[in-house]
Amino acid sequence: MSAESQTPNQNWTQCYLGLGSNLANELGTPIEHLTRGIAKLKANSQIRNLVASSFYGSIPMGPQDQPDFVNAVVGFETNLTPIALLDVCQALETDARRERLRHWGERSLDVDVLLFGDQEIHEPRLIVPHLGITERNFVLVPLIEIAPNLIINGTPISSYPESQNLSGIHRICDADQRGKL
Ligand code: AMP
């Protein structure tokens, strides 16, 4: 049977992705990279009910001689498999002409799979929940904004101190205003 004639998977799973950018290029600014990435996710027929957080500015986690990041998270239901969703994320990075300059360095677009339902995945290409998710305020602050009752690794998101820690990050704009920037 060809891939096209296969019945699509009807199981829809609630997922969360983290997006970050701190490098402008010929395709746009960091805010534009995130906005374009979210628009492409929304246009994917295997993704529905997408909700985006506000955009946040954050100081870089790795080398400090790089611009601040713009971060956001999105939540949606998908009938993609986890690996197929990772492929979608990596295609968004490629579309933004991401180059690997240095570890934890500047990038036009980074898209990570934060959570895939309540699944724990340990594959060579994909670890979910994303490692470090519960220690990063630039992930948990936007995430609690769109999913205040989320359970991560068996613990409510509000119980993780980084979900309440605003040091080093600031809200740039509401989700519904960012398209006007
Ligand atoms: P990064 O430098 O953050 O873009 O890391 C990309 C690498 O992490 C790729 O080789 C992915 O296969 C791998 N990876 C493992 N788990 C995840 C995840 N949950 N989301 C995105 N990439 C992941």
C-alpha cells in the first residue's frame, strides 16, 4: 500500500513545542521567524486547535556574547507520530535557514518537542519530555500561560519554581498582538 492510500492515524494527542530565535537573517527577524513557524504549524492538516503563548525575551543560556532570545511555546493536538512531529520541527528550522554555528549559540529558529501527551520517549533522535524543560523559566513561564493545569513528569507545572521565576525574561507582546509587529 502506498503512503498516500494509508488511512490517516485518527488518534489526536495534545502536544507542546518550544520555539526560540535570536538571529535575524535574510528571511526576517527573530519575531518573524517565530511568527512564520507558528503559521506553518497552524497550516499543517495534521495539527489542530493550536494555541500560542505570548512572546518573551530571554537572556541566552549558553555563550553570553550573543543577542537575547525570543521564546514562545505552542500547544496543539496532532495525529502525527512523535518522530514525524520532530521531522516537522526540524523542517521549520531548515526553512528558517538555520545553521549550526556553535553549541547553545545563536540560531534563526530552534523548535523542540517539549511534551507529547503523557508519553515518555527515549529514542536516539527524540527524548520526551524534553530534557531540562522543568529547569528553564523561558519554557515554563510561557507554558503555564497557555496550560496552567499541565502535569509534567507527574507534577503540576505550577509546582516547578521556574514556572513562577521571571528573572532574565520579559514579555514582549501578547500572542494576538505579535502579528502586528
Ligand atoms: P538542538 O541543538 O536543540 O536543535 O538539538 C537538536 C537535536 O536534539 C536533534 O538531533 C534532535 O534529534 C535531538 N532531540 C532529542 N530530543 C529532542 C526533542 N524533544 N525535541 C527536539 N530535538 C530533540
